[in-house]
Amino acid sequence: MASILTNNSAMVALQTLRGINSSLTQTQNEIATGKSIVSAKDNSAIWAISKVMEADVNGFKAISDSLALGESTIAVARQASEAVSDLLNEMKGKIVAAQENNVDRGKIQVDIDSMRDQINSIVNAAQFNGLNLVKGTEDSSILASLDRDSSGTITANNIAVTRQDLTATAGTYNDSGTTLTPNATVSNATLADTGNTAVVTFAGTGADYEGDSATISVNGVAVSFTGTTGDDEDAAADGIAGQINALGLEGIQASAAAGVLTITSTRAFEGVDVAVSGLTGDAAGTQITNINGGAVTVASGTIEERAENVTFSTSAAVNEGDGYRVGFAGETFTYIAGKNETFDDVAKGLKAAVDAAGIDGITTQVDTGASGESILKIDNDSTTSQTLTAIGNAEGTASGGLFGLDGIDVTTDAGAEAALSNIDTFIDSSIDAAASFGSVQGRIELQADFVGKLTDSLKSGIGTLVDADMEEASARLQALQVQQQLGIQSLSIANQAPQSILSLFR
């Protein structure tokens, strides 16, 4: 049936042309934007995923900027630490030169003071964007990543940066803090200026020592006595005392009285072994009856070092702000522990404090005991004994990592010797600081490289999801353009069909 009101062919052709035009418009949009999914209406699920990934990309761009800033800050701190280390090594050379007596120590001290001032200048200037990692103890952190778990929860991941305090500040002792005194034990409350002794008593009262013999070994060097006619215990003691003195052992002297031989050692940081052997006849009663004031009933023993010890606990922890003090000669010497320090650091800090005071006759040494305990040894070679004390309190303000540097003075023999033992501690602190910063800087570089690659991968993934396939779009465009022309032609033909009805009315 022919109808001039309803043209089914035209309607079909029109619908087909509309579909072709819609596809053509979409293809043209893909070519114009380069994307197959521009908005949520194109594909809501893929669009949502791509937007989350785009947000992550923007976040990682900010992280990349944070890492770049952090790396620059760490680089400044590392370079400052290395510069300080170099200056301290130069300073050590000056200190070594000052050990000689035929040099101008005053001029050497001027050079050392100049290097110290330069170190302070470097430490104060080593900041980037207001952050100085070689002053103070507060740690810092650098945003390194945003971690998203399977539930979509995001967690920030930071790289911790430990500050390395290279200042020479003294810190602040908290008199009202929790007591730490039990952690520091003094070997003797008296810091004596006299030597320690071993007393050897020869048996008998007017006994005949003819043909009798005894051998006494002092620090591995043996001397012997064999009695002749008329010799008694006095002759035995006198004979051995003379032989010991003739050895010329440093810090060792012997004296005799009424058959009693007294061996005295003024060695500061070294014990002296004493042994009796080869006893025969009347001399068989020979024994060491006293060493350092304690009864010893064996034929051997050790004269302990003259220095008194401040021994630190092997079980207690050292926290930032823990302060320890030793007192003698009317003065108090203080060190406040910094972050991650040990009792060895505390002992070295107290040593630096004592050495910086330059008290005549006082020398110090830091040692490790048989059980691993840290020991501060203090020797008194003056003419007056002192009362020795050690206390501790928590919750103070930490001393600087180069505490004691300001106290280096090589103008005296004692000062030059003390400086030589302390400079290595300062060098170790600066090396540890540079190594710590170098390690963190290396990690930041690795993380920055990873973040860059991760960002590229995310961008590639987003492109895979939403980018248009331009080859396919080009081919489809040409096909749709042909289809559009055919659709228009088909619609034109369908619209001309009703014209044939007119011929029926002619």
C-alpha cells in the first residue's frame, strides 16, 4: 500500500543515518581529544578507575617534588659533615705536631682556633630552605610514597632523617630530673695523688738467710736474692729493693724497712704484676701480705693502676637528655647524652669535659671493661688528694656532637696529650654524620627514580584505559563517512518514493 502520510522507507533510512551520524560524531570526538572515554557517560567504570589513577599520578608528582627538596637538604647536610670531617683531620695534624716540645704551640693553637671557628661557621650555615640537619636533635622526615591498599585506604610513607648534631654546645643538666646515679659507680671516693703498693714481708726476726733465696718478679722482670753469712730478713728486703730500683721501671719504686719490702707504682692507667717464687730455707715464709690496702695471703698479686674508675652500667639504657656528672678538685664536669648514644659516648663526653678544664696533674682515659662496660679513668698526679663523685639525672638538653671541641688547648704538654686522645672522637662523630646523610641521600635517589618510573607506568595504564586507538579511529572515520553518504542517498531515494503517486492523478 502506498501512502503519502507514512513513509516507512524514509523512516528506516533516517534512523540509519542518525546512527551513522552519532558514530561519526563519536569518532570525530575521539580524533579531536585523543580519548575514547572522555566523561563518565562514555564508560562509568573505566572513567572512575582512570580518575583514581590520575589522582595518584598528581600525588606522585607532588612526592617527586618533595623528594627533590629533601635530597637537596640532605646533600647540604652531607657536604657540611664532610667539610667538618676534613677540617677535623687537618686539626689532628696540628695536634700531632704539637706533641713535640720544640715547636711553637702558640701558633699551632691559633691555627686550631681558626679551624674550630670555621667548623662552627659551616655548621651554622648548613641549611636549605630553613632546615639545618647538623644542628639540634629533632629528627625530620621526607614524604616518599602514598601506599594504597586493596580497600582503597591511602597511607603516607616517609623516609626518616636523623639529625646529626655537629655543634659544640654544652647542653643543660636537669637538677630535678629522675636520678640516674646508680648507673655510674665510682671505684673509690678518694682520688689519691699517691701511688698504690704491694707489701712483701720476709719471715723471721734476725733469722739467718745464709744460702736462702727468693725471686720477685715485677711486671715480668725478675730480681733474685740469695743470702750470705750474716744476712737476715732486713738484708733480703734491702737487697731486692735496690735491684728493683736499679731496673729503672717507669713509675715503679721500692723501699725496705725491718724486713718489709714495699713496691709502689704511680702508673696512671696500667697495673703492675708482682709475684714471689723460688722460696727456700728461712725465706720460705716470704709472702705478699698487702696489695693496695687489702690483705692478700698469696705469693702474687697486682698493684692496681693509680687512676680511679667511673664505671657505667652494662644493663641500663642511655636516653636523649640523660646527664652525668663527675666532681673533684672543687669542680663539676657534665655531659648530656644525645639521641642514640651509649655509655661509651657518655664516658668520652665526660673525658672531654674534664680535659677542657686543664687541671694540673689530672689526666683521663676511656676504656672498656672485661664485661663490656664503659669506664672513665681519672688519674691524679698532683700533690693533693681529691674527693671523687659521680651522679646522673635524666630529662636534660643534649650536648652537641662535637662537645669539647672548644676546649682543645695544645699550649701545654697535658693539653696536647688530651687533645690527641679526644680529636679522634670528634672525627668519628663527623664521619658517622656524613655516612648517615650519605645513606639517606642514596635512598632518596632510589625512591625518586622509582617514583618517576611508577608515575610513567600509571600514565601508561591510564592511556591504555581511556586513550583512543587512532589507527582504528581513522579507518572507522573513513568508513562512517562513506556510510553517511550512502545514508543520505538512501534517505533521498526514500523521500522521492511518494512522488510516484502523483502520476496516478494525471
